[in-house]
Amino acid sequence: MKTTYRDEKNPKFCNGFTLGSHGEYFVDRTSKKNVQYPYGKYLGHFCIGIIYTRRQGRTNELQSFSVAELAKIPAVAKNFILFAEEKWKIASDNQGSGNTANIGSIKFIEDILAGKGVFSQAGEEIFDDYWVNFGKLKVPDKKGGYKSLSTLEEFLKFKGLPSNLNCPKRSKKWSIADE
């Protein structure tokens, strides 16, 4: 189960989810490191998600209420959306956090609810291959050296696969006019 909040400046977007590790547990599908059941033992990998709007303004956290005043306690979140989707269908080609090996989600809420992540046209097998190899495969850079593959677009080109398998994520600069 994962939760995230809407972007206050652009409520069509959310902060995104982390969708699990792409480390040893994901790479070695039989590994039991830090888990009860290996990744490969599951029939599917789902995200049960909640997207919400955070309360505007500050809350006096020291204010106390009696049981009779329960209805007066200000909510810290509202406008909940609940969904369930296979994680590969809402995955991005970027990590979910900067300090751990987590798969990130797309952030455009309509695409999350429709299961239109970056890999949604490519399929689960390419999702798996991309994330198993994330940060490991190298391609020539513009300076004559090498860099790690960091987008599905680069990965598809590297593998000789059609570019139309990429379902590019929408940026916060996207608008309806872009469709």
C-alpha cells in the first residue's frame, strides 16, 4: 500500500510513489534477503495506492479536543482517490527516491488511474529487463566517454527495440493542448 499527495501548484499531478526495490530482491527473484517470500514467488506485483490533497495552512498540533469535540478536529488530508494497479503499469523509468534503489512511479494522476506508465506499451518483460539492468548498462556519451542508461528511450535504442514502446511520462509543463 502506497500513499502520496497532489501537487499544490498543479493538482493534476502528485508527488509520486516508490514501487519497491530494484536491488537484490528484484534482480535475484529467489533471494530471501530481508523478506519472507522471494519476488519470484508472487503471481503479480500490485500497488494499492491512495492519492490525497494535503490540508492548506498550519495546524496547531498542541491544541487538544475532548471526545465531544471530535467533529471539530481539522482534517490534515481530503479528496482521496484509491486505486489498485500492477506496478509495472504505473512505473516511471526514474528511481523513486534519490537515496535508495527504488522504482519510481509516473506522477500524472489520470495516467496513474489508467495504468499508462512509461512501460505500459512495452510490457512487464521490458520493465523487468530495464530495472534489473538499471545503472549497469553503459552507452557512449557526447564527451567521448560512457554513461549509464537512464531512460526507457535510451534502453529501447540500446536493445534495438522500437521507440514506440516508450510511453513518455507527462511533465508538469504538459497541458491538454499537447495531446
